[in-house]
Amino acid sequence: MNRRFKFSVIFLILTFVSEFVFSENKNLSALMKDSYKAGFYPGVVRYAEEILRHEKDSLSAFRAAVYEGESLFKMGRTEDSIAILQKYQMKGESINPETIQLNSAKFYWLGRGYFVQRQFSSAQKCFFSSAAIFRELEKASSKTAESSLDYFALSMLHGGKSYIELKDYKNAIPLYEYVISNGGKYFIEDYKDSAIALAQSYNFTADSKNAQKCVKLVASLENAKFDDETKFSLLILKGEAYEILGSYKAAYDEYCRVIKNAPAALAASAMQKAYAVSTAHRDQVGSEAGEVLSRAEYRLAEFPDLLSEFWTRLAVDAFNAKNYKKSLEYFKDAQKNASSSQKEIAAVYRAEIAYITNEDKNAGAKAAVAILAEAALSKSASKNETILLSIARFNGYIKNWKDCESYASKCLKSSNPEIEKNAVYWLALAKYETGEVAKASAVIENYKKDNKIEDKSLLNLYAKALAKQGKYHDADLIFYSLGQKNQLDNDGRLDYSRTLLIAGHYVSTKQQASKAKGDEAVYLSALASFNQHNWREAQASFAKVLSSKTLDKDYVAYAQFYHGYALYQLGEYEKSVSSLNHFIEENPTHTFIWSAYMTVARAAAFSKNEGQAVSASQKAIKTAKNEKDKQESIILAAGILSDGKKFDEALSLLSPHISKKTEFGWECKYRSAEILVQKGSAAQADRYFEELASLTEKEANLIAEESAYRRAEIAYSAGDYSNSARLFEFYSKNWADGRFAYAAIYFSADSLAKSGNDVKAILRYQQITDSKAETSYRYGSEKNLIELYQKTGDYVSALEMANRMIDEYGSQALNDGIGKKVSELKKLGAGSAVSIEDKVKLAEKSLAKTRNDPSKSEESMKNAIFLADAYRLKGENKKSAETYLEAAKFSRQAGNDENAARSFYGAVESFDAAGLYADEKATFKEMKKLYPQNKYTLDAEKIAGGL
């Protein structure tokens, strides 16, 4: 297709898109293909998505998905491309050229997407699937379907690339061999790259047979019309193959061919290889190492600077290889045509060699200074900061601080960050060593204004200068980085670990403690893990130090308590009780005794050891050292008694405090009300909640709010909808932006509907649906409004809301029957509707069949959520909570974290409504562990957070 025609097609598509997009009579598939042929990929995506809206499992849907996946990839939307190609499979279609072509294309483009995302194993699998499927075309038809792309050839190419990225050269070889054998199927650039990749793969296997193949490959391609870069790169690879085969003379000869004829860059590379092989295998090559460059000199005769630069590079390489003798020889050869800068480089390295090779380091430093000072006599070298800084450094080595300071000062304003940093170090060190400590730190601080200091030597010097001036806090901040760099002995690390622990730097504490030895190091690391709430690691570390029996006596008791508390946090309640009871027995007057009793009480309660829980909570009351701790103990003890259905004892414990006009008094009254609900004394409980809801003190606002909501909720759960509607209204009036604002509106509306006030219920639901706030009650409100609109004969509003839900929630709404409701509403109520009771029965039967089948987790999840909601609305709170927990389990199995979090929330709220506070707290703890930042967790915390 020529460019003008392609542009015209695109222009027509853009011009008339508004005309045909809404036409139901147009063939979307044809439009999609036209856009594809025109290269208008956004159009392909658009029509494909329209097809997929109406087609789910048909060939049309699969075709649309493949077209869309390829187009998305070409548009750079790799993740979207992968997603659509993964989603659709070819199902039940007859085998024909088109289906084979589409399926092959699907896996090819999926592989391309994985390749872009660097998921090379997945990409390779897709390419091989594409190639295997494409081969089926030979069986089905001699023609390809709608596309001339040879996906087999393309998959071989990209499969080879995937293996290269995986460094699996052995498996890359046969794929690239196919490419080279079928060059007519590829673009020249891909063919050239493949030739190099194949030669490299042969060599990377380090196998003699493959090395022979590399030699033959390059030989067969020598007459190919390749550019010089490709041609000589292949010759270098051929030389490497000869090295693998042990034919070093042949390798040397190949490198020399490159040196003689190749562009300078490749010639330089070949020179290095020729040098290396002639040096390592002199006898076989028959040439001295120096001959390599001698051979190159005539090639580079018109570029003397380049030749000198290469000698200099070889000298530097030899230096880095610690072959100092050879380095000096090469620097000598470089001097023939050396520029001023090359001579200065040589001086710097010769100075370093003079220092390194002299066993007397003081004498070596002096010799280095002499070499550099001589070089610095030239005009350019006198301004060379590398030379000046090297003079400063070597003077520092011999403690000639005056000259060290002088030369370092000349480099302070260097544009080279590394030189500037080192100049600061040597100048500051000279000041420090001559007693000018304040000036030393000032030099570093001046540098610090514009630079982040990371150099350990400079940081160490700065910390020492600050400490010497008495600025210990500032010095300690710097020692943090020093500790990270292993600059402290064992005692120093322990001291530093303690400092880090006190400062709250727990990760650093563990890092430093791990580098120290002894039980105290393990103890400090355990404390850091404890403070991080890394309970498993803390428990294991405390157990380790306690078993060693060598921990300092002052630490043992603390380790015992922390060990028991960590077990509690891990949910190992019986072990926690045992561990903490041991602590209590051995340390009856310890400062942590009250905390130990409180933890034992909670752990025993969770492990259903009621007697131990009650006993420990009573002892916690007696051992509390202040009023705050005593109050917390009383609340806990009352909760444990009520969980054990000892309601009168719990009420008796709280009774002396419920008349107090304090936060504690109000809390006791609130707990008493909850216990009365459990006991069945709803009237007395309601009086308490009413009294609390009427509190006006600022500090009572939260408990007043919660009490008002609980009053309404209890009335609602009891089926007293007229009263619950009134009480929810009271809450909304007084706490319009409260913690339960939308819950109050929702249940107020539901109460109104259940008590027959449909119009007012509609108005309340509309408060939620008209709000822009995110709330979990929106979905239910919209759904309930549909029913109320229909019930009141407002079919237009009902239909509008139903369509809105489908737009908002998509498959969730459709799975919830909203699609059927649309059809029903269009018939103005004609047809049959299933009652909620029937739906519950159907859902219960369905769940009974699927709950033990992991493959049907999603179906189980939907039924469990529906049933939990239904039980909650019916006031069957305990049953609702248990079903919500089932729903959470099915949601997690189905990979639906949002529904899992929602289900946990439902369980927390239902346990709370049922007065089962221990279960409520345990559920919330698990929820917070799994979904700490989820909006449902944050909402649940408002309910369970105070327990």
C-alpha cells in the first residue's frame, strides 16, 4: 500500500468514524480489518473492543482479541496487549487456515510482549507455540489466512533472541541456524544481527564442535554484501573461535586481517585481542607482544596521536592488571608521539608505580612526589588537577602537611566532583593533623553545602572532627554511616547498636548487631525485631539467647517477657501463656509484671482457657501501678467474663464506675450496655446507650457517636424498623460526617423501606447515590433503589439506575442480576421476580455444592457474600459473620482481594453486632495483617480498633 493511499484510508476512517460507529448494520469485523490494513491501530482497538462487548467465546471474539493484541503492542501498550491476548482462547473452533493463523499470531504477539517486559522464558515458550501452530498451515492449506506474515520464521528469529537474553546459547543455535538458512524471509538488518548472534552463540558454548561451526559460518558469509562493521565483527568472532579450538596462530592471523583492513575502532579491538593471544601463546603464534602494535603502526601511521593513545591504554591496562614492569615499558613507547596530556597521564601512573613497588612506603611516596613535581614544571601540568592532587596525597603519606594543604587547596574549586571531594579530604586532614580541628570540620561543612557526602574516609574524618569538638550528637549521626561500612570493633558495634536502638533505627540496629559477636548482639537484634513488630524473628532470637544461658542477668528477665509477648503476637497463645507464667514466677516484682498478666489474660482468652484468662485479668487489676493501667485491666477482665457468659460478674466489675463522668466511666457504661445486649436485657442496654448518646462533653464525642449508632443498630437487628429508622436518623442528624455516616443513612433507608415508608427510604438512599464520596454502601443503595422505584411504579428511574449500575460495576452488576432487571423493567414489571427468601435458598444450595471445590471459588465467593449480606439484614449476626469469613476464604482463593477485604469487614461488623468481641478482635487482627491499607480495613478499625 503506497503512503498516499494509506493516508487516504486513515483520513476517511477519521472523517466518517462518527457516522459508522453507531450503525448497528455495519460489519464491525470488516471495519476492524480495514483499520488494520491501513495501519490505523487505534481504530483496530476500538472496533475489536466493540466486537468483544457482544462476543465472548466465538471465533469473532478470538479474531478481535488477536487483532487488538497486535495493535496494542504496536501502539506501545505492552501490558494491555498481553492482557487481551492472555484473556481469549480459541475454543471449539474447527481447524482451518484462519484459526491456525490467528492462534499462531496470538502466541507470536504475546511472545513479543513478554520479550519487551524482559520475561524471556515466557516469551520463548510463546514463540515456540506460535511456530508449532503455524506449521499446521501446511496440513490445513497452502494459503495463509488474511496475512502474509510467516509466523514460523518470525518466531524462530525472536525465539533465538529470547534464548540469547537468557544466556542459553546452546538452544539459541538451531534457531539462528534456521534464520541463516532462510535468509530470504528476513530483513537484511535482522539477517546481519542473526549472523553475529549465531557466531557468538557458537563461541559462548565454548564447545569445539560449535567453534568449528563458527569458523565455517563466517567463511561462508565472507562474500555476503555486509557493511564493514558486520564483516569485520564476524572475522573477530572467527578469531575467537580459533582460540577455542586452540588454533592460536589462525586466530592471530584473523585479528591481523582486521587490524589491516577494518575501521579504526574494530582495528583497535583486534589489536588488543592479537596482543593477548600473542602474549599468552607466543610459541604457537611466533610473534612478540610488541609486534602486534608494530604491525599496526603502519596502519595508523597517519594517526600518531591514536597510536600513542593506544600504547597509553595498553600501559594503563597493564597497570590495572598489576603488571607494573610492562606498564612502564608501554608508557615509554607511548612517549614517541605523546601529547602533553598523555605525558601527564604517564607521570601520574609512573608515580603510582614508584609508590606501589617500593617496600619502603615513605621512600616510595617521596619518589612519587619527585616524579610529579618534575612533570608539574610544564605549563599545562602545573594546572593539571590530577597531578596537583596526587602531589597533595603523597605529601600526606609522608606527613608533609604544609605541602599537602598547599596543593590540595589548589583543587578545591575543581569542576571534577571526584577531584573536588578528594581535595576537601586532604585539606581537612591536613588541618586536623595540625590541630586546626574546627577549620577541618569547616572545610567539610563548606563542601557539604552543595554536595552529598558519601565517601567513608571523608565521613570518618568529619565525625572525628565533630567528636573532638564535643559535638557528640552530630558525630553520632555520621557514625551511622560508618557502622554501615564495618568500621567498628565488637565493643564499638555493640555500643553503636544500643545507640541506634534508642534512636529507633531498628534496621540499622540489626545490621550492626549482626556484625558483632556474643549473646548481647543477638539480644539487641531481637529487641530491634520486636520494635519492628517482626514477631517471628524476635521470638526466635529471644529463644536463642535464653537457651544459651550466658546472657547477662539484667537482660534475662526482659528477654523472657519479650519472648512470651512475641509468641502472643504470633498467635501461639498456649506457648505464650506458658512462657509468661514462667516469667511471672521468676520475676514477681518486675516492672513488666502487669503487662505480663494482661498478655496472659488475652492469650488465655484466645486459647479458650477461661479460668486462666479470668485469673490473670484479676491479677492485672491488682498489680496495676497507675489508674490508667487499672482501668485497662478492668475493661479487659469484664470483656473476658462476658465472653465466658459470666454477664453478672462482668457487670458487677464495671458497675462501680459507670456513674463516673470520665472517659473511663463512659467506657464502662458502654461495655455494660454491650454485655446487657448479650445477656438479653435489651431495655437496660438501650437506656445506657441513650444516656451515652446524649453526652455533650467534647471528650465524650466518640463514645456518644458509637452509642447512638449501636442503639439504632440493635433496634434494627431486633426487627424494630420504625424505631431503628428513627435512631439512625438521630445519628445522622448529630454526626453527619461521623464514622458511620453512610452506614446510618443506608440502614435508615432500609429500616424505612422495611417499615413501609418507601418514599422516605428512596430519599435516604439517594443521599448515598448522589454523593461523590467513596463508600461501600453505594452499590447496595443503588440496587435497593431499583427495587423501590419499581415498587412505587417509577419504572423510568428504576431503569435509569439499573443501566447506571451496569456502567459502573460491569460484570459485578450483571452477575448480580441487574441485566435481567433491565429486561424486566423494560416490560414495565412484566415477568417473574425471585423473592429474597428464594434467592437465599438457592444460594445456600449452590454453596453447599461448591464450597469444597477450589475450582469454583469465585462462584462460592459470590454466594457466600450474598448469604452473609442476607443473614446480616435478617439480624442473624453470628451466622452472617461466619459466612463472611467463608466468603473471605473463597475470595482469597479466587484472587479477589477487594471482596476478601469487604468480607472481613462484614465479619468484623457482624461479630460486633452479635456482641462476640473476642471473635471480632481476632478477625480484625487477621484482616489488618492481610490488608493493612485497604479502605474496608480502615472502616473496620473504627468498629474493632477500640477493643
